[in-house]
Amino acid sequence: MKIVTDPDKMKTYAKIIKKENKLIGFIPTMGYFHEGHTSLIKTARKQSDIVIVSVFVNPIQFGVNEDFDSYPRDTARDEELARACGVDAFFCPKKEDMYPEDYSTYVDVEGLTSGLCGKSRPGHFRGVTTVVAKLFNIVRPDIAYFGQKDAQQAFVIKRMVEDLNMGITLKILPTVREKGGLAMSSRNIYLKGSERKDAAILYSSLKLAEELISSGERDAKKIIKKMRELISTVPAVSKIEYISIVDTGFLKDVAIIGGEVLIALAARVGRTRLIDNVILNVKSEKPENDHDRP
Ligand code: PAF
């Protein structure tokens, strides 16, 4: 496995691969790998000729009071896991090479970034799209892999790729979960003692929403209220930042559920901010008297 820190060297490597007409599969990450990351890498390994993984804790997607400094890092372990998964090139650029002092260009996707996590993390998605655009320009992937756990991020990157004619295929793979249902995340390492077990209530609330919808409920407010009630039974959840049911086109709140919807939430378990979501395809409510239809 090639280990590259210099963006120019990474570019040269990618150019050579391209000349050989080989398909590049790319997994951009912030490292501290868990099974969510390795599942993306393993899928890329099956679908591409060359697999490139980047590890870069991107400072510009963290707010001033967020966890950039304490974000978990273990590059040696990540390297080992990447090698075991058959990665061809491991790209771990330095902050000063990605953002030199005179750096002044940003990519901003409007609209999709205003709600959900965008509301409480202003500037976060601008940081994400900027770094992902830069990484795409360096690595020139044919396919890029992301996890559905960061659903809004996936929608925003998809928009950027389309709007900027990047010509990259995006593959969004299912969230990998711990035994109790908690979505795998590098930030789970922050959870103390029983918090890890308690955090599973977030996924249970999404399952509850799914059950309510299966049994015919279509009123988003009622479903959100029941989800809140369930989560509130666990004192370890110190704050529910949001629970939203939105359409998957514009990520706007829906009142009556029908078609494809994203049910997404963010909450703090102890001091740890966690997110989770499900995407459901919901049949519209059946009229009570089918024969009354025109
Ligand atoms: O999902 C992540 O790990 C990051 O947001 C990403 C896409 C690697 C950009 O820094």
C-alpha cells in the first residue's frame, strides 16, 4: 500500500492510474476507522481497480466550540486496517498543504444545507463540500463512497457533484450498527460507561417511527412527538437537537408522510453529539372509501 502525504504526489499517482484506464474507487474519511469505514473500503475493493482512502481531519468543517482538537485520531491503526482491506493508496495530507496561509476558495451548496444539522452547525457543510471538492480534484475518482449515517452530507455532496459537473458516481452505503442498534461513528469513543448502551434509544426511536408508519400513521408531528417521548425515557440523552421528517428532494419538513422521506435526528448523549436516520419509501395514505374516487 502506497502512503502519500503530498497532494501533488497523490495527483501524479492518480494521473498514472487514469492513463492505464483503471477505475479509481475513493473513500474520503476523517480516520479513526470503524466497521462503517471498512465496509465502504471493502465494497470499493470489489467495484474498482484501484482503491484510494484519504484520512484528513478537516479543520474547516468544525465550528469554534466543536471537537476538532479532541477528534479521535490513530493513523497507524487506520493504515493497518486499510492495508488489511486491500487499499492501494492511503492519502493523509497535512493541514498546511490543504489550506496554505493564502487559502481563499470555498464551495457552498445552498438550500440543502440550511436545515437539519446545518441549522446548529453553521459553516459545517461549506467545510465538507470544500474539502471533498479538493480531494476529488486531487484523487480524480470514478466512484466515491460515503455512508448513509451522514445522510444530509450525502445529499449535499450529490448536489455538488451534479451542479459542478464533476462526473463522479456516488455510492451511499447503509449505516453499519453496533449490536444494540447504535450507528457506528468515530465519536462513539466519547461515550462513557452506560452511555453507549443508552445511546441505542436513538435508533429505537427511528424503528418506532417505522412501526408507526407501517401501522398507517402519516402525521409527521404525531410521529415526532412519540419519538421524543421514547427518547426522553432515557436520562442519558441530555438534549434532543432535532427530530425531522423531510422529503429527500429538498430536505424540507413534510406534514403528511408520503413517498420517500428521510427521518433524521441529532441528540446529545452525555456530552456527545450523535446523529442517525432512516430513509423510508412510504405509500401515500389510502382513501377511506376507495370506490368514492373519481
Ligand atoms: O464524513 C466524513 O468523514 C467527512 O465529513 C468527510 C466526508 C471525509 C469530509 O471531511
